[in-house]
Amino acid sequence: MAGFRHRAPAAVDIAMVAHPSVTLLVDLSEGEGVVYETRGRHERGSVVVGLLPGDLRATGRGVGECLQIRLEPVVAAALFGASAELSGTVVALEDVWGRDAGRAEDRLRAAASWDERFTIAVNILGRRLGAHSPVDPQVAHIWRRTLTSRGRVRVDGLADEVGWSRKRLWSRFRSQLGITPKRAARLVRFDHAAHLLAAGHAAARVATESGYVDQSHLHREVTTFAGLTPTALAVAPWLAIDDVAWPASSPTQRHAKSGEHIPDLR
């Protein structure tokens, strides 16, 4: 999780790059808050962003704060129910958690520091874990194998690892995580390539290191997942924010920032 603050006098308008996680965005702003738009649908305030939301943009005006929590789809299923219902969508948190969404926002907004907010968020999520049936252990294993291999896995090989047929693997994985195993591998591989591009590596080198057939293959995948060229993706503000908010060198996935260390969206 990470905290964000925007202090722009004019409207903030940022394209959010697809990421292999279900994202919980808790809007802690006073007043109008942030608006999220994808595929012609608008949601204001706190939202849950499913896998592959498509062309997703976040817009806001003035001063505001947001707590962003990235969740493995395996964990998200235990918090929100079957992720198939969230795939490709942006859903208001209130629609998922009911009145508990407002109570969580109030507690987080009233906290004296970001460290306190992170602690509150961990407690809230911990209490809600187990509210829904967990995914199959085989599905969880396959997802994590996909992540650790950076998307360079064969579905047939994964099916053999867990003792399932390819058809059963495809069906269970999609129904529980909202994405096919092949699409998941493509998304994870794209995410790795996107961050290499943002780090300044040449597209030809990124294509080779990420397992694409050639640079044209990389170009097609970047266009599919981000609607951008590799050159444009390399300078996407959202990936630049990623480098600050989610440092790869961090030993944990909770990044406690306070004061001026909160990433600003200007």
C-alpha cells in the first residue's frame, strides 16, 4: 500500500497503466474527490479496480489524498468475492462493502499520520479476509508461478504441475480470478516490460529480456494493454509514480511514507 497526495491548482488527469493486481483506491479527499473513468463508466470516490480495466483515467481537482492498496487476485477474491465479477471493471467500494466502506473512509481520514492509516487499513483488511471462499490452492499456485516467472510459463506445464487437465485449469482459474491463465501471463510479462521501458531501457532490449518474439511483438502488446506506443509508455506519469511509491528494493509491500515523502500528483 502507498499514500498519494495531489495538490494541483488545475485538474489532475492521469492515465493508469494496467497492473497484475486488483487495486483498492480509498479516496480521503474532502469535497468532490477523484473520478475514475473506463469504457464510458464513471465512478467517484473510493473504488475497486479489477484486473485489466482497459483505458482507465483518474481525474481530480485541488488538494486531495488517496490510499492505494494493491492486492494479489488470490487475496482480492477472499476480500471481495469471485474476482470474475470485478474483471475489466471499476466498482464503487460502497457497492462491494456497503456501509462498511464509509466507516473505513472515516477512520482513515481521521488518522493523524500515514503510518496510522496503514495500520488501520491492515486491521480492516485482516478482519475482512475469509469473508468469502478462498481460491483453490492450485489456482493460487499457478498465479504465483506466473508472477515469479514474469509471465514466461506454458499453461500445459502448469496444468501438469497441479495435476489438472488444461480445460479444468482454464475454467477454475478464470472463474476465480477473472482472467484466463494465458491472459494473466501476458499481463505479468507486459508489466515487467513496462517498468523496463520506464527505467530507460531500449525497446529492442526490453523485447528480448521480456521474452517477446521481437520488437514488433512488444509494440503490439504495449498497445493492447496500455493503448500507447513503447516510447509513450516509457514516460507515462503513472509508471514514474510507481518507481517512487513501490520501490523494488523495499523488503515489504507496505511503504510507510509521511509528510513530504508522500508521492505528489501534480
